[in-house]
Amino acid sequence: MSGANAVKEDRLWQRHAAMAKLGGTPRGGVNRQALSPEDAAARNQLARWASARGFAIFTDAIGNLFVRREGSDPKAAPVMSGSHMDSQPTGGRFDGMYGVLAAFEALEALEDAGVTTKRPVMAVAWTNEEGSRFQPGAMGSAVFAGTYELDEMLAQKDWKGVVLKDALAETLKAAPAPRREGIPGFPVDSYVEAHIEQGPRLENAATTIGVVTAIQGSRRYIVTIEGEEAHAGTTPRAARKDAYAAATRLAAALYEATADTDDTLRFTIGRVEVSPGSPNTVPGKVSFTIDMRHPDDTVLVEREAAIERLLAEKTKPCTASLQKVTNVPPTNFDPAVIDLVRAKATGLGLTNMDMPSGAGHDAMHVAKLCPTGMIFVPCERGISHNEIENATPSDLAAGTRVLVEVLEALANR
């Protein structure tokens, strides 16, 4: 019996349903912020399933959670697969969680089929991929890969001032697991991440498997504009240092400066905070986030320069500053892994197409360590980061079957 044939569609679907209850929202989505009680509950659930199958579990200093199925050579570098369990505040049931559960289903399928692999095969749930509570995102995989310094990330604060180190300690207390000491990171032979597409191309093309070739580059910023609070009824507009007025001028200019004729550049202002937030007080401070992405890093460099120029031009008489949060260059995946994903999908009789990823994923950091690739499956109307995000049991199972065959091949080479 092959590992792919041992994938159980209903088991995989029911596990998604169980996880969706942890942080579930009235509209059917999830709010499972990184290092929250809901995140701890999801970690405990995965650990219970792993323990029931006799798989080893452990965590590291940034809270990444690993599940290990042993190979015939326990000293060999493992083959790994996974994603994340944290969500956006109004997130869906499948973003990230599918990659974790597909990886765990792969371990179970290999076990059920009695498949022996030379290398250990591991599933991983990376810490804080979304970056909605603590910035930057993809933090656990980046620390694991050495992209970010552990101590610097532990010192980060969420929007309410909670220090990540403290939130992590509470989470690991609520979801205890054996701890791998020292700086995160260890040798990995190869890594493959399954994920919903988060876009409409697969569904529009009636295609089941996306063979992911690359991830476009991304940069994140926080803009802070400082003005002066004043009485809304007595202060003439000409005398005001209205931080919100300056922010709207800047935002309009930024949207115009980042428009391109082929609609390739992605520019988003996703979070805005106005202070003091009183109806009858002229705002004295505004901060907002910028998310900017493009497949060509030179374009991102050019547009960053435009942001800095407009920051000085459009915010007077206020003052403005730009905090650069992340700078992740485009990632090209390993050709051999890409070929293997394509070959296994074709061998299983599944329609497939090559495609880049517009969204960032943990795989972009792990790719610095080892041969890496990704597998996409369709999501309804391409909607993600939304409570109505949806995928079908058959597509999730199909992607997992491809994943099992790829992991088995990598683990036995």
C-alpha cells in the first residue's frame, strides 16, 4: 500500500473541523492569534494526535512545534513539511492550518501504509507566520533559518504592548512540550509546504494542483505621522497640524505612485491607528502599515524610494517617519523539488500547472537552508484572510496525496 493511497480524506477534513473550533468565529472563520490561548489550544490538539500515534514532539526557543516520524537512519537529516496555525483576526479555516494538517496526515498515511523511509519525516507548525499580532510575520521560520535574531524577536511587542517573550512563555506553559535547547535551527534535508492558493487561478483553470515555482518579494513598513492635538471647534484649519489630514494626503499619493499598468505591484495599507481617537479633538498622531510586494526586487527598491520622498513632501506641517519592518527578496524554489511535485501530481492523474505565489510563506525562509518547494490547492473564489475562506475535502486530500509521495521520495533518496 502506498502512502498516497493511505491518505484519509474524511480524517483530514474532520481534523480541520476540530481545529476550526479553536478560535472559531460566528461567521465560520477563526481568530487564532499567534501565542494566544487559542494558539495554545491548537498546539495541544496537534500534540495529542501526535502522541496517540507514537510520534515524538518537541518545541524550540521561538515556539516552533515539531512532530517527528522516525526513519531507518535516525541520524540522517529529516525531510520536513508544515505551515502555521495562527490566523488573521478575521481569518479562515484553511490558511496555514491546511499545511500543518496535510503534513501530519502525511506522517499518518506513511504509518498506516507501513512505509519505511531512510530519513525521518517531520511535520512543523511555525510560530507567528501571519504577523497580525506580532511583527514581523513568518517569524518562527525566519528565526529557525537564521534570518532574524532570536533575542530581537523575543523583544517584539504586539499592538497592546505585550512582549513576545512573555506571550511565548504563557503559551508554552499552557501547551507544554519537550524543549530543544539552544538557538533554533538544525540540519534539514528538504522542505515541502502545502497551502491553499489564496488566489483564483487554480479554480478558474479547473486545475487541482499548483506547482509553485517562486514567491514574490515583499516589504512591510510602519508610517508614523506626528502632528498636534487641538480643539475641533476652536482651531482654524490653517492653524492645525492635523496628523490624519496629512496621512490621507500621503496615502492618496502612495496609491498613485505604486500603480502599474500591468497590475503586478501589490500595495496595501492594512492597519490605521488615529490618536487620541476623540470625535472633537484634532488628531495628533496617526500610524499605518504598508505591505508592498512584487516579483522583481528592483521594483520594490524604486517604490521604497518613492515612499520616502512622498513622506517628506505630503505630510507638512506635521513630521513623519518610516519604520522598515521586513524586507524579504523574491524566492525561487529548487528545480528538482519543483520537478518532483509536478511528476507526482501527474502520476496521480491530477491536473496541475506551474505558478508563482503572490503571498509570502514560511517556505521562503526555509529555502535558504535546503531544497524547498510548495504545493497549492484551490480555494473558493480565491478568497483568503477572510472568514468565508473555503476549500473542498477532495482538493485538500489531493494535495496531501501529492505531498506524501514527494516526501516519501525525498526521504528515501
